[in-house]
Amino acid sequence: MKITVDLPETELSEICEITGISKKGLAIRKLLADTLQAQRRAKIAGKFLSGQWSAELKDFEASKAADRSRSQTLSEQWRD
């Protein structure tokens, strides 16, 4: 689909600079795709943060505790 958008030349130059693409149409397309992706990620993150979604990570806490213990042991050995 084609659309016509009026943008100031300064904004268009900035879009090209941010995306690293010199062709105006492709730069706008990349900026739009990146923005949509960021918005989708934020929406998903919001669902996890609100508790609407969750994930069970089997043995995560035990593994984390083991890592802390190992780090502490290595730290003490280094100091001896």
C-alpha cells in the first residue's frame, strides 16, 4: 500500500541518519518496522510485569542460589 506523508526535511534527514538508510522510503519503512517491534515488545513486557502473563522457570531459584554459593566460594578462595 502506498501513502503520502508530509514530513519536514529536517525530520526526514534525521530518520535517514537514525536508520542508516539514505533512501527516504526505505528509511521510513525501517523506522516504522522498528517502532512497531518496540511497541509489541513493550506490550508483551507489560503483560508480564502486570502479572497477566507469567512463565515458570523450573529450578531457576535453585540454580541461582548455587551460582551465588559458587561465586562466594571462589571469592573466598581468591582472598586466601
